[in-house]
Amino acid sequence: MTLEQIRALLPLIILVGAAVAIMLGLAVRRNHAFTVAVAVGSLAAAILSLALGPTVATPITPLLRLDGFSVFFSGLILAASLFVAVLSHGYWNRRRTVISEEFYILLLLAAAGSVTLTMAVHFASFFLGLEILSGSLYAMIAYERDRQAAVEAGIKYLVLAGGSSAVLLFGMALVYARTGTLDMAAAAAKLAGALDVLTLAGVAMILVGIGFKLALAPFHLWAADVYEGAPAPTAAYAATVSKGAIFALLVRLAAAMDIQSNPPFQATLAAAAVITMFAGNLLALRQSNLKRLLAYSSIAHMGYLLVAFLAAGTLGRTAVGFYLAAYIITTLGVFAVMIVLSGTERDADRLEDYIGLSRAHPLLAAVFAGMLLSLAGLPLTAGFVGKFYLLAAGVGAHLWVLVAALVISSTISLFYYLRFIAAAYAQPAAPPALPAAVAMPRLARLAIAVLVILLLWLGVYPAAVIRAIQEAVAIGR
Amino acid sequence: MTTVPMMHAMIVAAILLGLGLTGLLVRRNIMFTLLSIEIMLNGAGLAFIAAAAHWKQADGQVMYLFIITMAAVEVAVGLALVLQMYHHLRTLDLDAASSMKG
Amino acid sequence: MPGLLADGVELWPLALYFVAVVVLAGGILGLSYVLGERHRERATGMPYESGMIPTGSARVRMPVEFYLVALFFVIFDLEAVFIFGWAISARQLGWAGYVEVVIFIAVLVSALVYLWRQGALDWGTARRAGADRDRSGRRHGDE
Amino acid sequence: MAGFVALVAGRALSKRLVAWIGVGSVAASMVVTLLVAAGYFAHRPPNGVYSQTLWTWIRIGDFAPVIGLHLDALSLVMIVVVTVVAFLIHLFSSTHMENEEGYGRFFAYMNLFVSSMLILVLADNLLLLYLGWEGVGLCSYLLIGFWYRIPANGHAAMKAFIITRVGDAAMAVGLFLIFWSLGTLDISQISQRAPQQWPAGCGLAVAAAALLLGGAVGKSAQLPLQTWLPDAMAGPSPVSALIHAATMVTAGVYLIARMNALFALAPVVQGVIVVIGAATMLLAAFSALAQHDIKRVLAYSTISQIGYMFMALGIGAWGAAILHFASHAFFKALLFLAAGVVIQRLGDEHDMFRMGGLRKQLPLVFWTFLAGALSLSAALPILTAGSYSKDTILTLLHAVPGGKTALAAGLLGVIVTSIYTFRMVFLTFFGPAKMQAERTNRLPESIPLVLLALVAAFGGVAGLAGQNANWPGLVQFVQGGSSVAPAAGEAAISHVALGAIAASWLGLAIAAALYLRRRPAPAGETESALHRLLAAGWGFDALYDRLFVRPWLWIARVNRSDIVDSFYEAIGQATVALHGMMSGSQTGRTRQYATGVALGTILFIALMVLLRFWHS
């Protein structure tokens, strides 16, 4: 391993090293603030190491590859993890009955798994990254083991994810049996052109495995229950980092295997995209639990992303990159508000918790409304520009059915987002269900401010970001 | 010594996967659910071993090592969750864990 | 179609081993079945507890530590697989491989240290209770 | 010019301060606008356009819409009208809304609305225009639902937002179509490229124009997306005046006027516009006849008047449409504000049948309302703004070939307009007093009323005088020397205008006959009252009965239940039902989820295998 490769691998080394360090630190003495500091610091250091890392595409062993593509998505993932870590601090501080420090070990490991996914060019690293991520997620979901809902969510996710992993692995094995290589590009080269039925089934099973983690319909059933049961920071993590990493992997896999230009895959995924968009939005329609709503809305957003994904090409990939960034920022924003409002007993996930928010916390209510509007795709927010790109990509690739489905289903989506915004600006009939929220931690305040700035920046002046993404995904071939 | 054709091994692997899946769908006891997942994973593992033998490579066997490691992780977390679930629900019936829906 | 097992690998020792296991296990069970005495009395079905009459249910709830240790065993046992994997090709891998496996073992050791310090390895001693107290009281140091 | 954008409201604390900031910022923007207008006239740019690029917004390939402002005659007229009317309404609101809670919120939304509207009008590309478009939609939602404690208002707000979204979705697709085939969203570039690349009447041009029309129809509450506007009257009166009369609903008109080059390429769509305009105009006018709520009458009247604008747009006379927009903005704002005063003074009474005799109690409101009504009904020849602009449209309809049917519809519309207008006037202000009005005069309320009334009443004179003085009339000013020369219609103006005036007086007479003397009881339905009147000898001959009253009753009856509306209800219910079905799949049982995953997997594989053989 050359020095250059170690430099390229630095983000992963930092993350894993920090996880071990925290573990050892806990063996000596528990201290929440210190743990958070180490976690946040290591995430920041990992981002820095990405920024200062090699500027040319560097293969790190046959398994991983650092290029513009992985730098962009890793950066996104690490930044999102950073936000979740910062927000978790206040959250767990309020849950005094829960031992919180191990959460950050899991979070760092999950981030390491996600970064691995963005760099993976080999089925082995794909599988390892995925499992490190989901293994950590199991524990993060059921972290509050004294709460029945959390345990239930953990079990559901564990059972279903385990099963889907088996299917994914079997698909890989089928492809491997046919091609004799686990390298994505090499396998694709061997398959070039005709696919026999078994290999086709193999790729289909891999797509099922990925589709499950992205909660595409018809593999979406788990999402709402898991988000509802999980503590809010975990739900935020699962909705942003995990989805982002897996989508990045999907894009890379598809680029290698040319999935979009293969009619069977293209048509099947297009069908899945349409069902996903409608399923997500319809399920969310009258949902009055914010976590479930966000789960459904994230299902729908993954459907939107599939449109740009299927459009392929540089424009399609740019759209995916930008939309993912916008989606992550906005979803984190909504979760940030939820986390800040969550009390000592339960998360602020009910519609009632938001009634009259504008009275108690006008600024927070404005942030909340802004984030939801961005999810709905209204102008001047990141979500609008993102959706614009998705549509542009879809129209450019002549995917008319998908574009129509996107437009119609996102019209539905407006209804449920507005419902929560209306609640936030309504008059409380009864005293708030949650005690007037504790003073916001300064760090959380800063995090929310940064998210708002990002939201508006991407919404008003996205040109610079888009140029960066274009460059990143251009190298990513 | 005779050798086993890869296709036969793949069929056995597929049967294992199917058996595991069936178990996952029909058994209510969560211990059996976890067992079923193990069976599915081992089906996938067997497929890797068979393919590796076919191509005379070590890659597939390494994948199998990864798979059993992952299976162990799954079992470790899974059993911990089963204990907690029993603690809360006093049953091992997976269908009983359905307080969240809608 | 090429075979599942690579040519040139001697299979007969494995087969012999398999046969030997079956013969031994079958032999022990079979012989005791053939040669052993048979009783059909009142106490035959009872668990043998050194002549005492058993009390309570046989379905004793195992202490949680029992499962914990079992889990630790499974996990650490599996990690050993990777060390075996390294051991097989240690010479080929050279110093780089050595460094890597040392890091690997170091991570495992730190996990062990963590478990030990958390009191996960203490079985029914006062230390664990102490750890619990430590945990509930530790918050005062924060913030 | 960039100053306009910065006029988003400050959320201030004290009420007084809020009022000052709210009104002040709009006043400032009005002053700036007027200065800009003066500057425009002083130094007319050679091509009639000022444009200013602020920054590049998005870049997709070679497509880079910039955030830029574009000022030409059309947008100039729009911003002048918008800011002046908005200022007067703000001034009015400063006392009218005094006792409402959420005073600051109200002004914040209103200012946000005005700035969105300005962005919409000044945008130099369709994307920025779309931004303003969505912005006004959002503000409209917020303001309709201003009294959020009443659930019906929330519902109305939601309905308005969602129905206009249907139009917006069509418009968004239209934008993409344009961008995809023309490679630009810059308005002036589109106007240049479209005629070069698209032959007149070609499929793409028609599709693009039709999709944009969809957006315009949604925003301007034309058939079949008109149902949200009457419900939108749930908001405070100044909101109705500003958004649902003067500005937002005319955004559709503006869009079509702005994209006239594109629409000129699609004669089919233009025909459709005329038909939509005429149908909406008549339907809404008849609907207005059947209403009890004074604000709903005005709402239907707005829909109907925009129908006139659409008819003008359909024949390519967008200058006339903008002219009517301008006069409509003034007199409709006036009517809404006056109605707002009436409603408030009577203690939140909306039912006209419970009003009466207010002529003596609220003389100022009466006279100003009358000015607005005269303008709306185009009863006084030439004098009033409304009659001037409406006559212009009718004259132009007369001038185009095949415009006779439209002209007939327009004249019929004038009759009906006149009926419902004076029905409203008579019911509200004449007859015996039924309720005691609170008599207070507040200066900030009176000033806008008087000013608007003056414009409404004498706008026509100003226009005509200007025309005679060889000053470029508004129509020419906006449209330039474009396709339909208004001069061509000059000869015909006399008899068409006379016809319109006659129609108007006929309507007035009918209204007087029906409502001035014998007033139906408040509880009695209009129909039964009408039948009684007919039986009592007030009826006209059988022909009239068959031609007019029957259809009227029929339309009135149908519109009570609002067929189009129930269509949307049905869509809504279907969506909810689907939601219920989907929700049922979320059983919470892991094994069923696993079954879902398993079935999905099998489906995935099967579909792919099938498709593979299909393709090979």
C-alpha cells in the first residue's frame, strides 16, 4: 500500500480509529461531552482529509476507489453524520436514563460503512460497507432498549434487512458464478451484451437488496415502523446518510453495468419508481405522525431520485447528486427541529406537538416551514432547484411517464406538508402536549442555522454547487 | 474422486435460500425467524463457495468468511433484541411485535 | 462442467473422518441401547439430581450473563477465522500483512478491554452492581 | 430596480410600527415604481426594454437562466397598477384590520405577496416568473387561511392552493417543453426563436401554448379550474381585494400577454382561449346571480371579468386585455373594500338579503360602491374606466372575423353583469334598513375608497381624452404596433359601445324591476321569489322566459352544487381512499412485510426475465 493510497484511505482510518478510541475512552471514564467532541472532531477531520486528499482518482486496493464521485458523496455523508452527531448531543442529554456514549461509536462505524459504500468498486467492499452500515443501524434503532417501540423497530429492521441481505448476496453469487470476478466493472465487461436468465436473476436480486435499503416500493413497508420506533437522531441518520450512501452505490454500480440502457432493468426500475412515488405520497397523505410522514416522504423522494437515475448521463447524475444534497439538508432540517423539540420522555413526532409552534418558537417554526416547503419543492428552496433538475433530466431523457408521475405525485405531497405547516402556525387549543421546550443547546442552534443557510444557498444561488457536482460525477465514470 | 457440478451446488444453495425464506414467512417464533435468516445466508454462502470452486479462486471463500461474520453480528444483535423483546412482551411471537402500524 | 472440488485434493481422509465420526457416535449410542438396562418405574422420567427429589421447574431462567458470554464467544470465535486466514498466507503477505493483523488484533483487544471495563465479563460479582451504580451516578460529572 | 426585490416585509413588533412598515414599504415601492415610470417616459429606451441581470441562478448544460429583471411597457403598466392598488389596499387595511390578531402576520404576508407579484411581473425569464408565480400562490394560501381558527377557511385555503397547483403542474411541464425544444427560458429569446423554429400551428407550439394556458387558467380561475376562487373569499376583505381581484388572478392574463408571440403561433389555442373566456364569463356571471353572499358575488364577478380579458387575449388583443385588467383592478378593489366596510360595520354579515337601506347609513360607502358598480356594469357611456375598457374589448371582438358570436356572448355577459351588479347595489343599499350599521368613518379607509372611486368613475374619460389628444393610448402603448390595430375598430366603436350601453341599461332595468321595489324575503330562495314576481305580472313575455329565465335558473341551480367542484371533490376522495388502502398494508407485522419483500423480489425477477424475452 503506497502512501498515496493511505492518504486516500484516511477518512476511513480516522473514523474507525475514532470509534476505537471512544471505546477505549469509555473503558477509562464515561463523559458524554468528551465523546461528542471526539466524534464530531473525527468527522470534521475526515471531511478535511477528503478535501486535502488526492485530487486524482486513486484506486485503493481492488476494493475501493477514491475519485471525484466518492469524494462528493463521502463529503455529503460525513457532513450529514456530523450534523446528526451534533444534534444527538442535546437529544441524549435530555434522556438522562439512557447511556448515550456508545451511540457515537455506532454512528462513526455507520459513517465508515457509508463512506466505504461510496468508494466501493467491488462486490466485497459493497457487501462489507452495507453490512457495517446496517449492523450499526440495528443497534442505533434499538438503542433505547427500554422502550418497546424501539426494540420492535430494531427487530423488524433486523429480520427484514437480514433476509434482504441474503437475497442480495445470492444475487452477487449468481453474477460471480457467471463471470468469475467480484469486481463490478470486470463483471460488467464479461457480461457485456447478452445476459442469461440466471445472471439476470442475479442482477435483479442485487437490485432488490439495494431497493430494500432505499425502501423502494414494493420493499418499502418497513420504513415507517422503523423510523417511528427509532430515536429521532437514528431516524434522521437512516433517512439521510444510509439512503445517500446506498444511492451513491447504486449510481456507481449502474454506471459500471450500464443498467439504465438495458431494457429489462430500465423498465422494471421505472415501474418501481412510479409505484414508489405514488405509494410514498399516498401513504403520507393523512399521516399525523411526523416520523412516519418523513419515512413515507423519504420513500417518495427516493422514487423521484430514480427518475433522474434512470435518465442517466451526466445530467442525470448531476441531478441525483444535487437532489440528494438538497434532500439530505432538508430532511436533516426537519429532523433537527424534531430533535430539538423532543422532550425527556418521547420524541416530538405527533401533529399535536407542532400546533402553535409559531407562538412558542417563531424562528423554529419558520425553519420547520421552510424545510417542509423545500421538501414539497417550492421555489427559492433547495428542494425546488433539485426537483427542477430531476424534471430536466427526466425530460431530457424523454421519460415522459416518469415525469408525469413525478409532477402528479408531488402535487399530492403538498397536501401533507402543508398540513404540518398549518399546524405550526395555528393557535393552540389546549396547552402544548410537550412542556415548553428546554433552552436549545447552542450547538444545535448553530447546526440549524447552518442548515437554513445551506437550504437558501442551494435554493437561490446553486450554480457553484452544481458546477462542483458536475465535475465530481464526470470523473465518476 | 468424482466432483460435484457447480450447477448442482447452486441448486442446493437456491433450495436453502428458499427454505430459509419459507421459514421466515411461516414461523412465528422469533428464534426460528433468526434461524431462517441464518439458513438463507448460508444458502448464499454455499453459492459463493460453489462459484469459487468453479473458478478455482479464493474470492468466493473470502466472501463466505464475510458472510458468516455478518451472520454472527446479526445473531448477536438479534439475540439481544430478542431478550429485550421478551422482557417487554413476555412472548417470542414475532406477530405480537406490531404496535406500530398505519 | 468442472467439479466443485478442485482436482488433486485428496478426499479420502475426509471421507474416512466422516465415516469414523458416524461409526463412533452410532456405536456408542447403539451399544448402550443394546447393552443397557431398561426401567419403567416412577422415578425413571425424573431428572437425576444426585438422589434428591427435584423441586421447581426444569425451565430455569438462565442468568443474562450466560447469553452474554455465549455471544462473546461467537463473536470472538469468528474473528479468529480471519486470523487463521492470515496465518495460512502469512509468508506471502509479509510485513504489511503482519502489520495489518496486528492492527486487527489490537482492535479486538481494545474491544475486550471495553467489555471488561464495562463489567460485561463479571458474572454475578459485586463489581457489576458497582458498575450499575457508577452508571447511574456518572451524569453529575457532565456538562 | 433591484430595490423591489428587497421589499420583503420586516416582521416588526408593535402594531403601529407594523402598520408603518407595512404600508410604508409598499408606499415606497409605489413611489419608486412611479419614478421608474416617469424615467421610462423621459428616456424611452430604443427597443422599449430595460433589463437588468442580477445573477445566474441555475446552470444545466448550456442552459443558464439568470435572475434578471425586465421592464417594458407591459410590465410597467402591471407594476404601476399593482403597486398603486396595493398601496391603497395596505392603507385601507391599516385600520380595517386593526382589531384582528396577527396584525403583523397579515402585513408580512401582504408584503411578501406584493414582492412576489413584482418578481412575477418583472421576471425576464419563465423560471423566475414561475418563482413569483409560486410565491403569490403561497401567499394566497396563507392569506386565505388567515383566520385559521375556522376550519372551513383552512379547507378553502387548501383547495385554492391545490387547484392552482394543478394548473401550475401543467405550466411546469410547459416550461420544460419550451426549454427542451427551444433551449431557453428567456422570454425575449423565446419570442424570437419560437416563430423561427416553429411553423404556426405546429404540434409543439400548440402543446406548449396549451400547457401554459393550463397554468394561466388555474391562476386566473377560469374554467375548469375556477372553483377555488369563490371559496377563497374566506380571507379578510383586503386580501380578497388585493389578491383575488386586483393582482394575483390576473397573473394568468399577464402570462398569456407576455407570451403573446408563442400564443400567436397556436391559433387553435387562441380559439380555445376565446371559448374558455366566453364560457367562464357567462357561467360565472350567471353564478353571481344566484349568490347571497356579497363577497361571493364579487368573486364570481371577478371570474367573469377575467373571462372578458381572456376573450381579448384569444383574439390577440392583449393590449386591450391589459387595459381591462388595469381598470378592473381599480374598480374591483374598490368594490371589495367597500364590501369589506359594509360587512364589518354590520358585524360580519355577508348575506345581502339581510342588508338594505345602507345608502343613508353609510353614504360614503354607497357612493363609492356605486361608482365601482357603474364601472363594472359599463353602464355609463365612455365615462367610467370599466366601460371604456370593456367597450374596447367588445369593439375589437367586433373587428375580428368570426368574432360575432363572441360579441353576442359578450353583450349577453354585459346584461347579466349589469343585473347582478345592481341586484347587489339595490339589495345592499336601497330598501328599508334591516340592520343597524356601526357608523364610523376612518380616514385611512375612506381615502383609498375615494381615490379608487375617482379612478373607476373617470378613468374612461382620461383614457378617451388621452386618445383624442393623440397621446399614445394605453392599448397602443402596451401592444405597440401589433397585429390588431385598435384604430380599425374606431369606426365601429360607436354602435358596439351603444349596444353595450343599451345592454347594460337593460340589465339595470331588470335588476331594478326585480329587486328595487319588491324584495324577496331573506329566507326565500331566489327562484321562488322570481316565480312569484313573474306571476304578479312583472314577468316579461314567454320568449324572454324561455330564453333567459329558464337557463338562468338551470345554471343557477347547477352552480349551487358546482359540478366542476364536485369533480375535484371526487378526485380528493379517491386519493384519500387510495391512502386508506395503502395504509391498510402497513399492518405492523414483520412477517407480512417479509411477505411483501418476498413477493416483490419474485415480481422483480419475473418482470425482468419476461421483459428480456420480450425484447429478444
